[in-house]
Amino acid sequence: MDRHFRHSSRPARWNGTDLESVDRGGPAEVEVWAGWTEDDTQLWEAFTAIQTAGGDAVQLRTVPAYAYGLNYGDIVEYAVSAEGPLVISRVRSPGGQATFRVWLGAEPHVDAWRHIAETYAKRGCVVDVLTVSLVALSCAVEDSCTIEAMLKEDAGRTGLVWEHGTPID
């Protein structure tokens, strides 16, 4: 059985006073999919992307919440599947970002997601709030050690669970 994950949220940045959607009024968007197998189940995550100048690749404009090895801002090549959707074939050029996923629990406090989103956006992260329980964070690679330290501290204090979405070399 296949499972498909589609982001209903829009990535956001801190604008100095509040969270603001990234790419408001930007270039035309396309949808591109990443697929992998886990426990004999084919999983797919959809990403919003924008076409690159050459037209043969796209830049990811969604923070990955499930797929590993992809990051916000990566330029990826794709193929058109037999069913029609665009499917990522490889990362052409890394976007210089690191990805973290934050799980706040099955029944988090109603404002927990906002606290996480605002705290990490103020530190320069792009945040993608998928549900009140799951927040994906993207930060510049050079800031990833600081963000990781903050996540460790928050995990010890609040019980949130986090992980890297970026492979560690």
C-alpha cells in the first residue's frame, strides 16, 4: 500500500514581528514528489518547488517533514512518472540548509507549535508547521549546531522529540 504526505502548510520566516509566509507572490510553483520504501510500504512526500532558470530542475520550497536527504532550497532534478507527477531523481545542488523535525506529542498544549515556530524562526529558521504536533525546521548549515543545541535544551525541558532530517556525513 502506498502512503502519500502532502503539506497543507506554507513555510514561514520571522519578519520582525510575526511569522510570514515565504514566497508570497513568488514565481509559479510546481509539485514534485520524493519516494522511499519503509517496512514494505511505499511512502511519498510532496514538495512545493519553483522551476529553475534552465527549466530542467526545480528548487524545493517546502521543508521536508518525512523524506531524508532533502532540504529546503535544494535544486533537484526530476522525471515525469508514468502516472504524470514529477518525481525527484537526484539532488543537483544542495541549498545550504539543514533540516530538523520536531514532534510535540500526540496531544500537545494548544500553543506549543506556535512557541516552537516563533522561537526557531527568530533564530533564522524557515518553519513549516504540518500539524499541531509536527514542525519541520530548516536553517543554514552553519547555524545547525546552534539549532541542535537549542533543540536538545528544549527536549530536556519540555519533552519534545526531535531528529535530523539531513544525513550526517
